[in-house]
Amino acid sequence: MTAERVFTSDASIRVLEAGPGYGKSTLLRRHLLTAEAGPTASSAAVPVLVRAGDLIGAPLLAPALARSVTGQCGPFGLREEVTEDFFRCPPRPGARWLVMIDGLDEVPERTARLSLLDRLDREARQADSPYWFLIATRPLPGGELDRLPRAADRFTLEPFTDDDVRSYVRRRLDHLPDADRHVRAFRHGARRTRLEDLARIPLMTAMLCQLYEADPDRPLPDGRAGVFRSFVELLYEENVHKGVSDLHDQAVSTLVSRYQVPSDRRTVEKAAEHTREHLPVLIDFLAHERIGGNQAPATEILAAHPHARRPEKVRAPMWEALLASLLRSSGLLAGHGGDVEFLHPTLQEYHAARHATRDARARRLLFDRLFPARRLGDRLRRASRHRSDIEPLDPLGVQASYLGFLLDALLLSERPLAAATVRAMDDLFGSAKATGYHLLKAQLQLDSGIPRSKAAAWLTTYVNSPAADDRSRVEAAWDLAELEGHLDDGAHLLTRLTGDRTLETDHRMWAAEILAGLASHERAGGDLLLALIEEKAPHNDPDSLIASARVLARLPGHGPIGVQLLTECAMDPESRDDLRSDAAHSLTELEGHYASGAALLLHLAQFGSVTAARFLCELDDPHREDGIGLLTAFAANRATALDDRANAAVALAQMSGHREHAVLLLTELFRGQIAGSHSQLTAAGRLAEVDAEAAAELVLPLASGHHIHPDNHLHALELLARSNACPGEAAQALAGIASDRARGASRRIRACEALAELAEHREQATLLLLDIAQDGGVDLWDRVEAASRLAWRGEERAAGLLLACATDPTAFHYLRVTAADSLVQLDAHRAEGLRMLSTWADDPRAHKDLRRRAATSLTTTDYYRIRR
């Protein structure tokens, strides 16, 4: 799928998710510049770009858009402000505004992010809304994006492939004489300096090309920190960015020219030149303050620094104008409204780390904060160097990218401290603990400067630890295989894991699948995978069998066996329809087997498989038309089971041009059920996935709750709350249910969640959930559930109960893990929750169920994990 699909999707809300430097912002800006003016399919939505931070705290969307666009376009010749009326109506008949919201991850407060997501969801669900939304963000913790409706489209921007890198470098270096030679030299330099993986990140590719263009004879730098260091030096020293020196001269001259008294001119010029001279230090300081949460204007932050002290003769606005001009023309920051921001969050992290490691004393302090002293003598020495209230810096509480820059700086510091850092990393990464492995994994993916021999040893230790959970051991062996120079070491460990009968068979099969994907180990991996399939027969889990067959089908020596297994799965009448359809669909993706897979899908669909019909819709015509026709027939056939009819209609709605018909079919399905029944509310719920307003209109008569089951009444109110139909009536009824202590706690919690969908009642819902969580008369399971819902909304007031439950050895294992997992969602308790889960996962004395649940929670927690 190409990136353009993000802009042509039919969904009213789309999410573009990717790691730092993957090109999210660039893609949005490129679309903004190249969007066609004509009424084409891709221009049914007119793009407008806004920073997520500009929408936080803005009560209305149209004025916020107007202010943001005016601020962005003003410096480029905009002659008058854009009015809010401009954004209140559609841009033209039949079109909508595509509001592209960049940098949701840069909003520091979780509650603010969640509130913005809720607000966008409500706006998008309005039938007459002039807006569609596209949200660009780094991966967010704790499933925050799950707050959006299931109908929202989620896209992940993938890193460059080797071919992408080659093509990009070729375009960038095409102007050089003998460009092919330069492309080969660039690729060779990237391999020699271990930058091949890093070069798959578009931002890093661009920076590397700029470094190469500046001096083709100069070797490329080592590692991520080296690239950033060289790039910044290029901006400062070689003046490659729009004449930085000339712009700085002009800014200083403009300020000095305002003063006519010679002594005043000398004083002002001296202060301005001093500030200019120390601009790199000031930028580092600004980045550090921003990382620490200081959101004051940049000029206000810098004015407090000794190197930017304002002379008495200069009025504050004039001095701040100088500071802003110096920052904007540095090439590292850009104007944004009345303030400035770093061109990329990773640049901010790099400069913040430079400040944190600016001299020997700062580096020693950082080391002491990051790594706790284990020996008494070390603790005493630290106490003599620092105040007793030194604040520890928990690695689990630090953004992985920023932590990488900090560690890189310590590793490159004076020899005693660098050696001490490597020893301390043994405790952090090499202790065979779950937390250490995941922290290490993030740094390897970021290409931090961790010694590769050490990383290999730490990964090996973790793989060989019987205390580690099965999945992580397999993944760590995979990480080792991907580590430069350790392909065979990783393959050896994967081979051992496939033969380790203490592991669950599914994980052994996964290890064999990975092995089969490694260069020069394909045949061995295929043989082991086939042996495991035979060993487990006839009790193979169908899901894992299909996954293994897909791997075998792509291996030169095992292709026929893989195809045979997929065909047998697709034709097995004892298997579930969705699994048979999955196997047939897998055949269509194999060269030479498209036709046979499509024929099997058509056979399954003609015998009633909705899943098979949906897969047919993904194929080329005429199979796509067959799939659409069958979905339509299933949804309209009253003899078809309710769930199948609903599934078919929802799938049909996802096909371009068929949404309105799907709404009609779901409406008919609703009206064909007994009034107020569970079946009718189920149909309404499926309709809400396609058209929330249409569903709300249908269930509105049920909102009174007369003569229907309480669960169905609550379901009707939930659907109303997700729409704009009678929000006052829905809120009153939901609040009544939520506050009624005679009702079951689970229903009260559901009512609170629905009430929280209404912005003006969110605080009321929070208080009602707190009342349930703190009520000793409510079952502990329900109290923890209420507290967990609060935590996932970023509500710190839930922390007390969650901490008490997580640390209670008499509580059920599921409850303790749920409580710790919910603590991870709270910024102030994230590290604490992760450490609890890691402790349980690693503790051989803990109950097996507790260890398993904790390990599973850890492996699904967002640690900034990007698997290529």
C-alpha cells in the first residue's frame, strides 16, 4: 500500500503512526503543497495543516484552525488574517477540510491527548461536519489511539527498504559527476560505519546525504549520535543553511542601530555578540528545558540564562525579538505562531542530551542519576559530590530516543566515566531481566552507540535464561541474529530454542520460522519447522499451522509442501470458515497460485463464508465484483444468521461507493428484529460502526428504557452518547445508572464510560468512577476495573487503589497484573508499574500464573518497539 492511501481513505478519522524520523511531517507537508485543486477523488477533502498543540485548550475548532494557519502563513506574505468563518463551512460544495494534525505525541500531558482524541471523534461523528481528520503521531503508550472508533483507519509508515534507500540516495546525488560511483561510495560508507539500518529511517537518510554532499571524501560518522553531531556542525561551521551568519549579522545590526549614544551601542553590541557566540549553548539549554516540560516561550526561557542576559538599556520586547531572530535563523528551529520549535523532536532530544552532558561535572551528575550505586563506598563518594536530594533519573521513565543520546554521550566521555558507564550497563541491560532486555532492544533499534560485543553478550544471556518468558527469548535470539556480525550466533540460539521442549510448541515453531527467514539458514529453518509440524500433528493449532505453512510456501526447498498445507487447510471441512478463508487468501499471495487461491475463496464464499467474500473484495476484478455481490446478498438475506448479515454489511461499507447501501442494509436488519431485543441492539451497534448518527436515530425511542432489558437499555444509551442525538437526555439517564448503588457495578462502570463520551460530562463521569473505585462495599474486581478505566484516561487519582492492589500479595494474580498494567498508563507511575511487572515476570518463586500474566503484559506494552 502506498502512502497516498492515507489521503484517499474514506474514513472520517485516519491515524498515521511511525517512529521518529520516518517522514510523517514531510508526508503531510508534501500533500499540502501538491494537493490538486480539481474535484478529483483525492481532493474531495482540502488539506489544512495544524500542530496538535495548537488545538489543546482551544474551545472551538474553527478559530483554532484560523489562528494556526495565519501563524504559519503570515511570514510568507499573507496580507490579512484567515477568519474563523473560513473554516466553519466546507471548502466547496461536496468537499470537506482534511485537518492534518501533526505531532500528537508532542503534547506532553496524557489527559490533554486523550481529550483531543475524544473531541475529534465527536466532531467526526457529526453528519454535517465539514471536517475529516488525519492524525500523525509517534507510537503512543497504553493504547491511547484505541479511544478512536473502530471505523477509524490506522496506517503505519514503514521504514525505507534497501531499494528505497538506493533510489533516494540516487536522486539526492544525481547532480554530482559520476553519480553512480558516489552512490556506491555512500552505500559502502554506510555499511562500514554500521549505518545501514539507520539509513532506513528517512530523516537519517536525508541527513547522511547532506553530510556526504558537503564532503564526499570525508567518512560518514558512526552511529546515530555521530550523524546528529556532524549534521549540527555542518549547520554551524560550514553555513550550509541559507546564510546563517549573514542573518545573525543582520539581527544584531538591527538591534544595535536603535541606539545612538556610542557607549550604549557598545554595551548592546557586546551583549548581543556574546549571546550570538553562545547560541549553540542556548539552543541546548532550550531543548533541555523543553524535554523537562517547560512550555514557556523560548525567548522567556533563554532570557533566564546567563549567556542571554538582557542589558538594562534594552527593553524586553526588543531583546526577545533578537533572541527569536537568532533562533529562527539557526537552521535548527522554525517559527511557530509567536514562538519557535525544533524542526524535529529528535533534534530536540539530541540538543537536550548535549546540555545534560555539557561538561565533566554534568556528565558525572547524569551518571549518578541514571545508575544507582551498589557499594557503600560509591554511595558515600556520591554524597560528598552532590546534595542529598539529588533526583534519580529512572531509565524506564525516559523516552527511549532521548535515553540513547544520553548513553551515547556518557560512552564518549572521559575514559574513567566511559568505562564506568559500560560496567553500569551490565546491571541495566545484562542481568537477564525483562526490563533490561526491552530497554536494550529499544537502543539497538535506535542504533545507539552501545558496544556490539556487549550487546551480543547481554542478548545471549537473556536467551539462555530459563526465567525469561518464551516469546521474549525467541525475539532476543532474533535481535542477536540481526546484530552486525552475529547472524550465525543468533541462528544457533534459534535452532536451540526450536528443540527446547520446555518452551511452548507455538514459540518453538516461531523460532523455526524466524530461522527460515535468515540468509543461509533457510533450509535448516524449513526442515525444523516441518519437523515441528509433524511432531505436533494431528493436534496442530490451525492458526499457527497456517502461519507456518505460509513460511514454508516461500522457501525454495519447501514451497510445494507449504502450498499443499495451505490447500489442505483451505479445503478442510472440519475447520472454521475464517481459517479456511485465511489459508485460501494466503495462496493468492504466492506466485503461481493466485488463481487457485481465488477459486477456493469463491467456493467458500458461495457456501456462505463472509470472510471469504471479504477477501475476494481485496483481489482484482472480476473477483472483487464477485465479493461485493456476495456480501450484498449475505447482508440482505433474512435466512442468514444475524452476525453474518451484520459482518457482511460492515465489510461492504468499507468498499468504495457502497457505504450508503450498507447503511440501508443494516437499518433493515435493525427493523427486522424484535423491538428492544438484544438482537436489535446488536444490529444498531454494528450500524454505529458505519454511521453513528443513523444508529442513534434508530435507538432514540428506546432511551426511556420502558419494557426492555436493563442491558439493552444501557446499550441504547451508549449508542446515543457516541452521537449528537439528545445528549442531554442520554447524559441524565447514564448518570442515573452510574450513581445507582442498587445496580451492578459493571453496569455502572459502563454507564460512566458512556457518560465520559460527552465532553461536558467527563468530569462527572470521572467522579462517579472514583466513587465506585473507592467504595469498600463494591467487589474488588469491579473497583480495580473502575480504577483501571480512570488510569487509561490519565486520571492520577486512581493511583492509590491500583498501588494497593498491585502490592497486595493476597489479591488474585489477574487483579495484581491489571493494576500494575494500569499504573503504566499514568505518567507519574509508569516506571513503577513496569518495574512491578518485570519483577513478577523474573521471579522464579512467584506463582506461575502471575509470572505468565506479567510477562505477557510486558511484551504487549509499548516500549517503542519497531520490528522490521
